[in-house]
Amino acid sequence: MNKDPKVSNIQIRGLIVSTVIGVGVLSLPNTLTMTMGNKGWVTIILAGILIIPILYIINYIFKINPGKDFFQIGEETFGKIIFKIILIIMMAYFIDFCAYVVRSLGELVEAFLLPTTPIEVIVLSFILATSYLATHEIDVITRGGYFLYPIILLFAGIVILISIPEADFSNLLPLNNIDYSQIPRGLLDSFVSFAGFEMILFALPYVENGKDSTFKSSVYAMAMITAIYVLTYVVCIAHFSVEQLGRQLFPVLQLVKQVDLPGFFLENLDGLIMALWVLVVASTFIPAYFAAGKVISKIFNLKSHKYIILILIPIIYFLALYPRDILQINKILLKPFNILGLMTGVILPLLFLIVILIKKKVKK
Amino acid sequence: MVEINERIYPYAVGIDVNNAESSEGDSYMVTFSYPNIFSMGENATQEETIYAVLSTGSSLFDAAQNLTSNLQYPIYNKHLKVLVLSDAVARNPKNVLGIIDGLNRDYVINKMIQLVVTPKTAEELIFGKLKAKRQRTTEGVLYSILINRQNTSMFTPKTLANFIDDMDRTGVSTLPMASMVEDYVDIAGAGIFKNYQLIGYIDAKENEGIAMLNNRIRATGIDATYNGTDLSILATNIKTKKKLIDAENLKVEFLVKIEGQVHEFTLPQGNYTGIDTEEMLHDMEEAVENEVKMNIVNTLEILQKEYQADAIYLSDYLEKYHPNVWEQVKDNWDEVFLEAELEVDVEVVIERRGLTK
Amino acid sequence: MEKLTKDLKENVQYFKGLFKDCDDILFREIEIGDEHKVKIIVIFVDGMANKEFVSDSAIQSLFWKDDLNHIPVDETYELFFNRIFKEAIASAELKKEDKIETIIDNILSGDTALLVENMDKCIVIGSRDGPSRSIEEPKTETVIRGPRDGFNEIMKFNLALVRRRIKDPKFKVKFKQVGRRSRTTVAVLYIDDIVDKKLLDEVKKRLDNVDIDAVLDSAILENLIEDNYLSPFPQVENTERPDSVAAALYEGRVGLIVDNSPFALIVPATMGTLIQSSEDYYERWSQTTIIRIIRIIAMFLSFTAPALYIAITAYHPGLLPTKLIYFLAASRINVPFPSVVEAILMELTMELLREAGTRVSGPIGSTIGIVGGLIIGQAAVDAGIVSPLMIIIVAVTTISTFAIPSYEMATGFRTVRFTFIALAGVLGLYGVVLGIIVLLSHFIILSSFGIPFTSPFSGLGIEEGDLKDTLVKAPIQRLWLRPGFTNPKNKRRMRGHKK
């Protein structure tokens, strides 16, 4: 029945939103405030806008190569050997992505939910639970992405709505002292939070109805993500001082803990947010896990990525647990993630475009 | 996995300086108070509703740890509602910084914990409130008084988050002052903190002034004298706006707008028509305005001259709305604040007279 | 022997040999004609064929027909046979048959076979009857407003109940047989210009692939044709209500009625359809919207309630409001067991009670419910074995299970409930969430005849506005398109609105 997985347009939107919004949300205000003060929302919007051309390029690549999936187009464009090298880089990226995400989640769960449980158990159980879905094909993954996407919106909605009553929006002032020199760094920090849109490389070729509006869907998704990030950022600034934001590692969670509305038994919201949060992270992790498995299976020319997923369990586990503390996490997992992410998300599509254009010219 | 009835949930904690001789790094004396769950619910088997325990330690958490030698269940801090700092602890900025930092870092402690300062010792307050009368709530009398929105201006509750926020923005904050008055717990006035150090106290009236300027009062009563008689007003809506008049020599104007209604007024003999002329109303308003202005000016004096503490968020205002001015003055803010000319203009509108004229 | 021979004796011997020791299959020999007699053997099953009907319209009409008694000498048996067939037997359902297997099948279904001397064909009279239940309100799906007729075990009545509601010649009924020995008839019901041909072909293909001795109930068929038989959750809907079947057909789905089973099957089934009940369409939309939302909450509670209780009290007491904490702690003071053990004990007791209640019917059955629920629960609390909140949680869980319209979905959730309790006991709230991830993954992976199980929540059918009829219930005026998840051909079902 699943000879050719089929995906619909709306599901693409859901896939992008649910994959991208993940670990970045919690710590974005923190890292941004350190470089940009209380004007970080500018860089978020800028980053969102800058990704749109990349989305266009990716859509274009699939439009002019109808009926072929990412791996076929890659081989044709770059030749087998170079493409294999590219695949290896992508593999490293996705594995790093997974390790970083699961380690961050583990740290958080250990801190807020299960202080006496060893982090090994938390990480391993997460990888095992998500491996079930990751062994299936892209259409199932996309379905899952679409299913979880309202939950993510719910999460963001709760966070934003409950903080509005006590928010002091004057904290955003003054509006005009933007430190332009810091914008590039700010962009880099923001970009990490947008990582994950590369998933559409695997899903776009299978869209069956509405092939022309996939670009619109992607942009719509990106706009939603940017809006959520900006709102979250604004709401954090409205609640905390810049210094406090600089200190706090997880300002969004702190925000939820600090809301005090009368008449609600709001202490429960803490737990609800944490539970939703694990789901949000899962919706980010599963596509990346799937991607890692798929890419590896193509490197070795295997038919199905099922067994690779199983092999990846110990790999991701050990990589995730290798750094000892938060500083090492940043050094060993986050930095390569930034670089590899840029390569996969930005440079790769550009390379595709350049080679395709050159080939076109050569043909003429 | 620890069952819910196998933990202790203290709701108030007090920190004192440890004066014992063999301290050895245990610089604090910490007092916890927690409810006795055996006295609650249907199968209540015991009478005493609260317990208090005392321990020494190098921090709040260390003290809780040290208590494990004589408590049956572990302490779980998530439901701590009030933290009492004693005068001695608060006077030392290192202590305060350390405590605040610890609270900030901890995952479990709720950042909405109320902070309170007490002029004597925290131990006295906490043990004292055990015997205090008129307390029957599970959350404790301190917390209930603090959060009970009784529309009072005698104290302004501050949470940990508020305190840190104040310190980051202006370097100045006020914490309500609690003490045992005879057998009752009394919270009135505040302690002024500058750069994490307690520098002095203000009384309830001065607290009212500050609260008015910071838009922290919901409603309060104001007394004034009019025509030789007492006039009592209930102010229901108090809003203050700051306005920068002169940037060179810092001059800021505070416009306080008060809406109120008449609470009690002794009519002069022979006046049966009550408050019925515009002129009369106008005069009454003016009387109240003068009263309020006097109080606020007095409070500002104390803040400026005596404490040099910007508890009215002036620096925050400048930073947000007049960043250019802020750039110039921020380096020697203390001096600038001392010299700043703070004008007060009060406007009172008496809207309602109550049920009678 | 595949076909009848011309020798009557041989045919009868064959049948008698086949039906040896089947004492309920009767053979009646009659002779027609006075000068020239023709032998006719009547074979039928006593109890399945309507003996009266056979006597009256078959045998009697043969005796009483005048000109049959005067058989011309030169008339061949063939002509005689055709005369009987066309003019003598006063039965509405009549056919000629020569294949032995079909004849056996017909006899065993309640038809009567007439074997005529010197003919290699026989006449099969449709005389199916037999004991059957009267049409009653379905016990498992009661409604407050709406039709109250339910299926019984006889295929033709069931078909009639559906046909009554779809008086459209495009409503097709195709018979198939499953089960090697049971040869159960399965009727495939669909509306020709709405249903998606691919779906129909898939259904037919799967029915053809069924290779088993006996299909005793539609449940067995369900297991044999569904996509994932290992899953605790059903991928085929079943119902006792003909109006549900009719509604499903109008939506472009395929219905299966199995002989001897009062439960009809409907494919495909999705989460959206399994949380609907037919009553939703007979009540006002605002009421139904609220009820659907409550149902979803009930679904969630039915497997998470005890697990959440354990997770929150044992691992995360910080999540509860302070006042609640103190009283909860006070109520649990002398309970000797950890909350996991409490939960498992009470859940097991509840399952026991439920099982006992279904075994015993009538007045004793309901007493068990009351006795068990109230008295045992109360006694346990008084004895201090269990905390009162636990009883409430268990009660809430059980009630939530009953609020789910589809019984099989509910049992699916019951099955996973214990896993969740274990997860909560080990990893607290995180364990519960991990369990939810696995459960959700399972739903997302599951598909029913090619349609994803989680439609319309996962994208298929969103454009046709399927969501308007799953989570909430829009008024009927707004539902002018058919649900999209079945890919129906004829999308518009109401006039006056454009897509």
C-alpha cells in the first residue's frame, strides 16, 4: 500500500512548524538578550525573512525535477561521489541534531521533573519511545508532524496568553538604540532556532495535490514560526529585566512558573507545560531521527532505514551523554550543530542552485 | 518515588545570622514552619496545627539538609510562600546576594515567594506566629496577610522576582516589614534595600507615598482637615505619571491623579444641606490634595536626602523614555538623584458622596 | 459427483450418503400424475426451511394442479419439468440448479430441493426461514432520540433494514461467501456513485483472501480483514444500528453485513468516526459539540487518570495547589501501600467487578455493580487500605471508559491503562508523556484500508471541512460536503452551497 508515500500540502506546513519549534524556544530569549539587549526581536524577524529565499530555492529544485526524490536529484546534480560526501555531512548534522535535542531535554527533565533519576535513563527511554515512529516512512512522519502541530500552537498560546496580564510592555523601550554591530551575531543565534526546515527536502517530492502552492505553505509555516518566536521573546522581555534574562537559562519555563493569576489553580500549569514540552521536543526529534536513518541508509544503498534506526539508538545515546555539563554540551554539541546546520540548511541549497544553473547554461 | 504524605512542605522560612560560637561556615540560622498534616482532614489525630523547626547551615538548602537528622520526612520546598530576612542578615549585602542567588538558581523554589524583612530576628517572628491568635489558614498568617488584597497602602508586597527585577533596574527595592506586636503578626511599612543591602526603614505613611508614586495602590483611605473638621476620603483610583521637565538640571514632575469618594465627614453645626455646592466640593478636594502632596514630598525628601535610594523607578523611566538623558546621567546617578528636583502635583476628584449628602 | 445425473436413484443415494447421520435433514418422496407417475423427491432441513410453506406452495400445488395429473404420454420429462417450474409451484423464489455444491449449499441454508425423475437438473425453492430474534433496540447502542431498530442475526432482515433507508437504485448489495465449512454469506453494501472504487476493490480483495474454517461472527471477519490485527485498537467500525450503516454508506464508506451476526461492519474506520455516535446527528448541534468535547476528555482520562494521580502525588507534588497538597497528604496518612500498588489493586478490583457484572445478567448483575462500587470501595477506605481520592480516580476512569461510544476503542484504552500506571510509577509525569508519545505514534502509523487512522486530525480531509464534524459538531446546514477522508466521488450532498 505504501509504495509511494503521499503527502499533502497542509501537512508540509505542519511538518515544518512542528520540527522547527523545539529546543530553541526555551533558550532563545536568553542567548539573544546577551547579544542584542531587549531588541532581539529584530534579529528574529530578520532571520525569518532571510530563510524565505532558501525555501524558494528548495521548492524550485523540486519543481524543475518533477517525480524525483531528493536523493535522485542529488546524485544527478553532483555525481555519486560528491553527493555521498554531502550525505555524510548531512548525516553528521542530523545525528548531532538528535544528540543535542535529546540531551537538552534530558537536562530539563532531570532538573524540573525527575531530579533523582539518572539522566541516562531519561535519554535512553526517550530515544526508545521515539524510535517506534521513526522507523516508518516520510508520509507517516509528516502525518505525525501535522497531528502534533496544534499541540505546539497550544503550548505557545498558553505561554503567551497567561503572561499578558502581568506583562510590562514598556520594557521593550527604548526602540531605537539598536546596536547594529551585533546583528550578525544575533542572526547566528537566532538561526539555530530555525533549524529543522531541511525536513522538507525529504517530504516535498511526495506532495500529491497542490504541487504549486508548496512554496506558499512553506512561507506560511515560516511566518508562523517567526511570529511565535517573536511573541515569546517579547513576552519574556515584558516580564524580566535584561539582566535576569541573561542569567536565566530557561526563561520561558520561568515565565510559566511565575504567573500568578487569581482564582486558578495555576500551579498545575507548570506540569502541563512540561508535559506539552516533551511532546514538542518529540515532534522535533522524530523527523531528525528519521532523516538521520534515511540518509545513512542511502549512503549504504539500503532499501529500508528500519535497521539503521535501531543501530542509531546507541550512537545517539552515547553522543548525547558524552558531554559532562552544560558548557561541554555547548562546545561539543551546539557549536558543530551551528556549523553543520548552516551547511545543510543554507549552503547546500545554494550549491544545488549554482550547479543546476551552471548545467543549464552549459546545455545551452 | 516518595509518597505525598511522606514529605514535609514548609510554607514559611526565616533566615537569621548564626551567632553561635562554633559556627564554622554555618553562617545562617534557618527556621522552617510547616503545617501538621496529622491535624487536618477527617481523621485528625493531633491538635497542633503548625510546627516550626530550627537549624543552622551555610545556606537555606544546607540547613534543610541538616534537619534530616531529626525530621522524619524530607523537606520539599516547592510550596514555600514567605521568606523572612532578619535585620542582621539584610544589613550585609553579601548575605543578601548569596541568599537571593541561591533562590534564583534553585529549580524547585517558586519564584513568587514573598520576601519580608523583620527588625528583630526571624526566629522570633516565626516561632511567635505559632502562638499568634486568629490564624487558621493552611498557608500561614504571613502569607495570607501579604497576598490578601485588602487594598491597603501600609505595605507593598514584593516577590523574589519583583525584588530581583527592582535591583536590576534601579538598584533599589523595598520589602514589607513584619514583626510581632504583642500576640499578633503585624506587617506595616518597609525596609529599603540599596544594592542588596538594607539601609533603613520607612513607616506605613511613607510607604503609602511611595506606593502612590509607583502605581501600586488599589485603594486607600486619606484623611484631611477641611474647615477645621476631619474629612475622610476613600481613594479608589490612584494613577501617577512622570514627566521630564528639564533635562539639563534634572527636574521631573509627578502628576498624581486621585479619584475618590467621601467616607466620613463631620458637617458643621446648622448645615443641613450637606455637601451640595461646587465650591464646597472644590475646597474639599484641595484640602485632600494638600494633604497628599505633603506626604509625598516628605517621603521624597527622605528617599533623596536620607537614603539616596531611587525607590520610585526614576532611572527606569529615564532609560526607557529618555534614553539620551539617561546616557548622560547614568554614570553618577547617585549624585544626580540627590540633586534632582522632584516636583509633585496632585489632582483629586471626589466623585461620589456615598449614600447621603 | 459434481453435477446431478439423470438417475434419480443415484442422486438420492448420493444425497442420502452425504447427509448420513444428519437426522434433521428430511427426504420426502411424492408421486405426481395418475396414469403415468413421476417421482419427485423433496429434500429440506427441518427447522431451517419453512415446512408449512413447502407443504402449501410446493407440494400441495403440485398435487392440486389439475393438468399435472394428466400427463400426456409423449411428454418428455424435460417438458414436464419445465411445466412444473413455470406453472405449478407457487413460490416467489425459484431456480433450476444442477451443480451439487450449490444444491448442498442451498439446502443447508434452508432452501428446498426438488429432484425430478430422469432430470439432471433440480428445482430449488427459496423457503428460508427459521427461528430468529425479533427486531429490538440494540442493547449496546441506545439513543434517546432516533430510530430504535437494531439488526438481528438473519441476513435478509438486516439488509431490508438498510435498504429501507436508501431507496436509491445506486445502493448495491453484493454477496460473497467466507469460511470453508461455515460458508457464511457476507453482503458488501455500497452506494455506487459515491464510493471510491479503490476502496471497494480493496474490500473485495480482502474478503477473497479470507481462508478459514468458520466465520462465526462479524468480529472474526473483522480480525481477518483489518490492517493490523495486533493492535489493541479496532480499525473497523461495528454497529448494531441500521441507521449508522446507512449514514456511513452515504459518506462513501462500505458496509459489511455478516449472516448470523447482528453486528455490521463499516470500513474504513478512523479516530474521527470511532468517537462519533449516531445520536450526535439527532440532537442539536450545540449540545453535541459540548458532548464531543467531553468525550475526548473522557477518552484521555480513561487511560491516564490513575497514571496522572500516581505521577503527581509521588513524583511531582509541586504541581498541585498548596491547600490541596495538605489535605491529600492528610488523607493518605495511614495507607500502607505506595500509590502504584493502590492503583493497581483498585483497578483490578474494578475489572473483576465489571467482568462479574457481565457474566451475571438480570437483577443480580446490577446489584453487583452497586455492591462492588459502593460497599467495597467504602469498606476499603474505612479499613485504611486505600485513600479516598484513589476511589474517586478509579470511579472517574471507569465512567470515562463507558462514555466512549465505540466499545472496542474503550477496551483498547483499558488495555493500555495498566502500562501507563507502570510508566507513571517508574518515571512519573515524564513516563506518562513517553507513553502518550508511543500511543500517538501507534495511532499515526495505523491505517484502515489505506486511510490513515488519525484522519481528519492528520491532514486528510481537512479541506472538506472534516474537522467541523469531529471535534465539534457544526449544524447540518454547514456540512454540505461529504467527509473527505474516504475520497468520495460525489462531494456535494446538499444543495444551495458552492464549494
